[in-house]
Amino acid sequence: MESVVNGCIKKKIINFSPGPAKIPEEVLEIAQKELVDFQGHGLSVMEMSHRSKEFESIIFGAEKTVRELLDVPANYKVLFMQGGGAGQFSAVPLNLMRTGTADYLVSGSWSQAAAKEAKKYGTVHLVAPTPEKFGSVPDESEWKFSDNSSYFYHCGNETVHGVELPTTFTSVPGHLPIVADISSSLMSRKFDVSKYGMVFGGAQKNVGCAGVVLGIIREDLFGHARKECPSVLDYKLLDAHTSLYNTPPCFNVYVMGLVLNWIKKHGGLDAMDEMSQRKSSLIYSVIDKSNGFYYNPVDKRYRSRMNVPFRVGGVNGDEELEKRFLQEAGKLHMVQLKGHRSVGGMRASLYNAVTVEETQVLADFMQDFYDRNRV
Ligand code: PMP
């Protein structure tokens, strides 16, 4: 199975990677066409100064599209940063933990890592006990917030454990800024930015390639970074230089801009959300009808639309069956379905660029595999 992209042969595969993940083919085509000569300037984006007019139009254009897609209020700053999602695990407390304390919800390995990092800089108060096994979240009515907290931190979508939280909360005190790591759900659904203090997400899942992190921050929250905060992570400094304090990852910002345009062209966030619900329902439906042959450990209220982890052959998985599942899926050109090493089994990541048709291929294969292997 092959396709031709700008005259180049491309092996056709279906990529369910958790990230770096599939990028829309339309975007790759534009990036390829413009690779050696960006819009007739005779330069590649990789070769041009980040202070040039051309690059400014790229980065400011990307910011404009972010603002449009998420309806970002004027008092929020949009930053393009480096250091990956994990860099923000440090940057958030370094910039925002003014009182020396912050509230964290641990719902999976990424919020756990963020809480661990934040402990280097102050007191981390957990609003609820960490579940022994990730897959559910303690009821919001039981969350306890500390009196002198600087912010409430959580992960909107746990990429490894497939736990996705709602975008609104009823128990978080009104004065407490909400900070969310939305690396793996960024631009997959609408949410009210004004309800948040800050959101951030790495690009490599829904909005491009690894190397750039998007941050959206309420402007009154920053400007109080600890003195040891590295300048390259200082939100105030970055904002003062419109994300051009030092050399940004220019090509990655460019690709993000292309993906954002693609999202806009294909119906914006309502369309992405609707599609992600359709795609994830296709997979969850096969799981739920399999009499326990496929097992997804996540409380149905928190099932992720983006990452669907599952075992094959029962709750703990059957090693032999799981190996065969991957081999047979591979023969049908489906790749990167292996679950995270910490949880095992499978994981289907269904980011924006993965189509309904591609997801249907996986759902059909799962049904067929079940029919042939159930006992
Ligand atoms: N947060 C989430 C939700 C993630 O999925 C990841 C990476 N998969 C990270 C943070 C860390 O991102 P990075 O590897 O870019 O540091």
C-alpha cells in the first residue's frame, strides 16, 4: 500500500502513536513543498533569522490562529516555549508558586511527574489521595484545597493511562488559578480559557512536531518568577520578547502554524471534538461488547477520547495473544499500538490527524480478532 505525496512514494500505514504522532498529510505536503523555498523567499524556514519579517509572520500568524480557535481572551498571553511538556513541570512552579504552596491532583503518570518536580520548589498539597491504580479520579466533592495555595494543577488528559478530565470544575475555589497540562488533548475540544490561569501542551500529539510547547497564561499571574528561574523559562521575559527572547524552534513553530490552519480548515474545534468522540466510541464499543476479552481499566466517566489503553485476553492481558494482536495489526499496516511500558497491553492514540476511516480499520480488526480468538 503506497501513496504519492508531491511525487514521492509514501508507504501507507495507519499510525496510532501516542506522540510524536501522526501529522495530517496535507500539512506534510505543504511543509515538503516549502522546505527548500518558503513562499518564494529563496530560503527554508530552517535557514531564516527568527528576527526576520518572514518568521515574524509565521509565529504571529500561529498565535492569531491559536487565539481564534480557542477564543483566547485579550488578557491571556500566548507563548511558544522550549523544554517540552516536562519543562513546564518546572516552569509552572518556578513562575507561579508565589506562596510556596500549590494544590495538585494526581490522576496518572504525567500529573504525578509534575507534582514530583514541583516539590523541588515548594510544598505540593494533593487535593485527593493518589489512586493505587490509575483509571479513576476521586470524586470532586471530596477534593480538599489548601488555604495558601498559588494554583490548582491537573493533567487534562493522561496520555499513558487514558484518563481524561472534564474541562470545568465545581469544587475549585473561585480565586484559585487552574493550571492544566493539556499536552495530549490540546486543540481536540473547546474549553473556556477564561476559567483557567494557564494551560500548556507540547505540540507533538495534536498540533505538530516535538520541540515546541504552547502556553496560554493569564497575564496578571506572571512577573513573580523565583530568582533562580532560568530566563528561558521565565514567562514574563518570554512574553516581553513575544516568544523571541532566544532562538525559538522555528521550524516546529512553522509546522504548528500549518496544523492549526488545517484544524481551522477542517471545521475547528467543534469538528475535532465531534470526530474524536466518534473515533473513540468505535474502539470503546468493541471493547465493551467483547465480554472482557478486551479490557480498558478506566472509569467510563473519565475515558479518554485521545488515548485508549486496553489489554487483550482479559484484565491482565494474555502475553501470547497480545503479541499476535500486534503482529496481525502490523500486517494490516497499523503501527505504534503497543501500550506504554509501565502499563503493558495496547494503546490506540486517536489524535486529530487520525481519521475516522483509519479508526474503523482498527475497530474492524479488533472485532475480527475477537471473533477468531474468543473462548
Ligand atoms: N504531559 C503529557 C500529558 C504528556 O503526554 C507528555 C509526553 N508524552 C508530557 C507531559 C511530557 O512531554 P515532553 O516529552 O515533551 O517533555
